[in-house]
Amino acid sequence: MLFDTHVHLNADQFDEDVNDVIERAKKAGVEYMVVVGFDEKTINRAIDLVKNHDFLYAAVGWHPVDAIDMTDDHLQWLEELSSHPKVVALGEMGLDYHWDKSPKDVQKEVFRKQIRLARKVNLPIIIHNREADRDIVAILKEEDAKDIGGIMHCFGGSVEIANECLAMNFHISLGGPVTFKNAKRPKQVAQAIPIDRLLIETDCPYLAPHPFRGKRNEPAYVKLVAEQIAELREIDFEQVARQTTANAKKLFGIS
């Protein structure tokens, strides 16, 4: 019934109990998950994980924080992986102005290269955006990202920015922050955007929803995200679960 569109089961935090975590997710009603790889180590782990579970899919890309480390060989590798039968998207990619490991101009160039690759291989993209709303929107427009669309992952922007992204063929994905008491923007977005463009995620092991805030997040908790959205929209939980799952399956081409 539930589709967690962004998990990092390939993270070190799950080394000891990843199979238990997957079982808890299944018991909570999570039928599909996309494991997101964002550098060499996590991409390899994502591919290994999805080989062993028919309900797991992968996204592969290069994180903006590590943009300075990406080489042309890495880009070629991403292109090769794009034809893997379990790879359903490229990403996460984008801009992150919170950390200063990679200069902004390097981040932008790596972002553009990955959008161009996604257009070439015809896969949707998963966008990481931290403190870079305007530059993200500008680059997506300039690179004609609307041709492939994708996901604004763990969206934290305004309704105005959300609408600009919707106009470019992007879905809006909400995670744990929508459950936080003082998180006004995610709650406003949850109420405002069309339900057929809405997705849910955990971004586990990060950003655990209330009442687990500050602890390790896991896919089972995506149910709490769906419940909060249902409450905000004043509709049944089952409607949110059913629609967001249908949205994700259509976007990723999962029958």
C-alpha cells in the first residue's frame, strides 16, 4: 500500500540489521522502496541490495556536496548503470549551499551534466536542494528538465516554489519534516499541491518523523508521513497511501 520513494538502506547505519529493517517496513505496509545511491560506495551498495529484493529499486547519481569528487569516468559509469533493469531514476543530484566542500560553480556543472545524461537515457531525476531554491529552478528550466521530470526530494520550499516545480513536470515528495510541529512550509505544501503529484518518503536513516525525531529513521515510518498528510488534507489515510503509490509507480515505470 505504501511506496517509500527515497531510502538509504545502503547507509552505514543499517549495516547490522538491514534485513530486520526491511521486514519491519513490509509489516507496516511498505510495498516498494527506492534505494538512492549518491557516490561510488552507496551506488554499489544500492545495486547489490536491489538485486536481492524484488520490491526494491535503485536510483543512482552524484550528490552535490561531493560534486568536486565526480569525474568523467563516474559520469560514464552512471550512464552504464542507467540501463540496469532495477534502476528507475538518476539522482540524487542538485545543489547544496549549506556545506562548503564543493564550490557552487562545480556543483552547478555536475548538476547540469547529470540532467543532460538523464535526458539522454530518458530517466526521471531526483533533486536534492538545500538553500538553493532559485538556482535549482533556473537550472532545471535552462536544461529543459521538464522533458524527463522527476522528484523534488524531501521538499522544504514554499508553495510558490512547489508550483514552479509542478509546472516543470516534477512531483513533490514529503518526508518526516511534515510531521514536525513547527514545520509550516511542508504542512502548507501538503495541503496545497494536487494529490496526483504528491509522493512520500523517509530519507532514512535521516529526518525521522515525530515521535521518533532525532533517532534513526527507517522505511516503516513512512506510514507516519502518510497519516500526517491525510490529516492535513482531511482525507482518509488509505486515499493518500493508494494515490502516492500509484504516482510513484507511474513516474518510475513500475507495473
